[in-house]
Amino acid sequence: MACPNCGGDEVAFPVPEDVRGALPDDRPAAALCTSCLYVSPLDEAPEDYPDFARVSDAFPTDGETAAVVACLLALLDRLVVHRGDAERVAGAAERRGVDVLLVLDRLAADPGLDPHLDLRRRRGQLEQLI
């Protein structure tokens, strides 16, 4: 699969049930670009979670937890519109033991990534919400 934003490789993942309703699209799966971190919805969910270390070692090692973080990235692009949903997904990640702000810092600092959005700015905005 190629990213619709930059043409990079993507990793497909099932959207975890506890955050599915928070995403702007209700499809059961999504794909995360390994280069620009763009998240796009998918109609068919893979059976297993991928190794998100293919994207960055900033992601949690547990696939389902990493998928929650990827879902948060999908909401950061339009944070004002998805404010409540972003709070919900960030809360779900934190309940799983993730320091969401630290993950965003690490993703922003990862030299192997070229995020399609300003992660540092979005991190600051998210910090005000949570």
C-alpha cells in the first residue's frame, strides 16, 4: 500500500474497539504511513497488529496500544474539530500506560520521519486539552 499523502509505505492495523467511535471514519481499520505519519481509513482489517517499530521506535511495543497512538495521530491534523475525540483517545492511551506527550516528542525528533503535520505544535495544543 502507498500513502495517499506522500506515496510512502504504510502499515495497516485494526482500529482498537475502545477508540473506534472516536475516529472521524467508522471503518474497522486504518493505515499509518511509515514516512509522514498520515493515517488513512481502510475497509478491511488485518488479523493482527503490525510491528509499529517499522515506523518508529517511539511507538509502544504492544501492537494494540501502538494502534491507539496511531489513531491519536489521525485526530491531531484537525485537533480543533476533534478536540473531544482526541481527549478520549489520549486518555485510552494513558490508561494503557503511554505517556502520549513523550511519544509525540519522540516522533517529532525521529530523523527517519517527515511528519505531514507540525507534531511539536500539535503536542502543545494537545497538552492544553489533557
